[in-house]
Amino acid sequence: MDNALLLDFYELTMAQSYFLYKRNTSATFDLFVRGLPPNRSYLVAAGLEDILGYLRNLRFSKDDLGYLKKQKIFSQDFLKYLSNFKFRGDIWAMPEGEVFFANEPVLRVTANIIEAQIVESCLLNTFNLQSMVASKAARVVVAAQGRPVYDFALRRTHGAGAGVKGARSSYLAGASGTSCVLAGKLYSVPITGTMAHSFVMTFKNELESFLAYAETFPQKTILLVDTYNTAAGIENAITIGLLLREKGFKLQGIRLDSGDLAALSKLARVKLNRAGLAEVKIYATGNLDEFKIKKLLEKEACIDSFGVGTNMGTSIDAPCLDVVYKLSEVTDENSKFIPVMKLSKAKTTFPGRKQVFRVRGKQGKFLRDILALEGENIGGKPLLKKVISCGRMIYHSPSLEKTRDFVKENLFRFPSGLLDIYGTYNYPVAISPGLRRLKLNLSRAMRS
């Protein structure tokens, strides 16, 4: 899809006014999340790869310009400017998979004011969806305590794009695979799936349906056992498991999708073990999320793997992030950058060009973050990396597999309380002396 017009109308109207009055002005914008959603102690950054691709290829086609001309609001000179439009600015960003917190710039844009304004909505849209899902998926993966989690959300996500990007984001955050075949093709995410209740119901009885499936996929048979009576379904699965063994194959697993999953999983484990099928895995699905998974494991459920759909793919308890894109500095008539800030109640911003520093303790654990002015001498690792310089890509995205490893290693470098799914831990994000002083002085000057 051509994404040049994936923007809000006011970005174009402001851009035309800038074209007339501030054509040579440059500005810096920060993309950040104002506050963490309920039950969240952290977020996981995702979407940078798509953002970089968008900026690299951003052009207005003849068809785009023809559509804008029909609006009868844009001047011919401005439309000519758009015909040669290209992003030529600088981008600093946290890499995908980085853990971040409220008010920390995850992405920083310094560019001509027109360029910086035009890209706003697409950047917000891309970052919001993918980071929202990645953050939810990371929580689900942590709750599963090392058991595989699979993304089954495609049918409930808000559109085809959301389903594909959500699958990638879930995998990035630690999920082991997806049911979305297109995501598998595009991103080499492992694809997985079993059968639906409708498959069982099209046969004369459950055992016949199981036999047909096992004969079709003798090396990859996972049987859904709760279409009619779960206890009977487990027995029928055992029958199939023994038949497969006689033919030199193994029943891979059974799936529980309804009822008391903890009790049924224990029943299934006992029955499978008694039948000599201890190697058969027990998969659980059915409106799961991190809260339900935690409770299941507290009940010592005998579940080996979880399929999580709607609640993860839509981040159902926090279906969007309060992500914003705010001006932090702008050049004056002498081309000198001047820090600016917003003073609106409950929406005050931090002025100036900033960096986020992460401080480690002696044992390698993260102690705190510091939001500081870029030039301040602050200890810690800077999290924002320059990825585009003067419109030229200077960053090579790591593989999705490396990003998955990075997320896992990163999360467990934080204090253990951060991983509590009820969001009770407040990781400290300090404001540096220089930034605090600039904000105070600027707010005083603006109010005087």
C-alpha cells in the first residue's frame, strides 16, 4: 500500500502554512508514551523496522497529488513541493525489543518542520499497534514461565494488517509461533495449528474424526478433545495415540479449549501417563491471558503450552497506548535550535533534545533510567541510537530471532518486581539536573 497519504489532514494544512512562512525552519519532535496502562510496569518497543521502511520510501505519487488537488485547498506551489518530497532528516530511536517507560522518548525526529510534521501520524500509528501487542505478549510469555505461547489472534484482530503485524510483534516479544500463515511467510515466524470443533462435528463421531486427522498428519497430530465430552475425548485421543505408536509415529498432543482447564489437564495427564503416553503434550486455549495463565499454574495445571488469541492480539485490557509526538525544539531566524515545551495541564512536556540513559548495578541488573539533555554528562548506557542521518539509513535491523533473544535477556536484567503482571512495581526514571533546570527556567519565562 502507498503510505504517503496515511496521515491526518491537519498535517498537510500545517505543512502548507509552514511552506509559506517557515520553509527553512527545522524542528525536533519526541515520540513517547505519556503514561503506562493499568497493570503495566513496562512497555516493549516494536515497529521500528516498518517506520524505517516508510521513511525510506515516502513519496507522493501523481495519483496522490491529483487527489490532493481535487480538495481545492492546496496551492500549486505546495503540490509541486510535495511532488519532490523526501525525508531528509535525522532519526534517533530505541531498537525494537527495548524495554521503556512513560515519558521516555522512544523515537526522536530532527528535520525540516514540514518533513517532521508530515510523518507524525504514520509513526504514531505504526509504533502504537506493534508496541501495544509486543508489550502484552511479553507479559503473557513471562506468565507462562518458560512454557511455549502461540499467537492465535488473527481472527479477532482489527483488520488484516493488525493480524500480521500483531503476529510479528508477539513473536518478537517471545511467543513461539503463530497461526497466521501470512506472518509465517513474511517474517519466517513458525506457524502452528490443530483443528476446529467443526472438523470433529463433520464426522459420524469424534473417534472417526480423530482417525481421519491422524491418518492425514501422522507426524503432526494434535487432537481437540472437548467438542462433546472432554473425558471421553481424552480416551479417544489415547486410542489414536496407541494406533499411531503401532505405525511408528507419536501423538504430538491434545488440546483443551473449555471447562476447568486446571482440573481437565490433570485428568488428561493421569490418563495419558497410565496409557504409556507420557510424551504427549497438553495444549490449552480458550480466552487466555497472563492473568488466567498465572492462576492455572498456581493450581499446578498440567499444561505444556498455551495458545493465546483475542486477549493478546488486541491487548484487550489496554487496547491502545497514550502515545504522542511532541515538539521539543525549533530553530529561530538565525537557524539556532531553541527549546520549547507545552504547559497544558496534565500534558506538560520536557523541552530540548534528550537522551535516555539506563544505569546498571554491580551485578548487571538495571537500577534506574535517567531522562537527560543530550549533551549532559550522565552515567549509564544511552538507549536512543541514530538510525537515519540526513535521510540516509545508517542502521541495519537485527534479525527477528536476535530481537527475541534481546527481549528475553533485557527483561530479566530488571528487578524481578518489574515482571509482576499486576503492575505493582515502579521502576525509577529520574530527571537529570540539566533537564530539570531547563524545564523550570523555560516554564517561568513562558508564564512571565
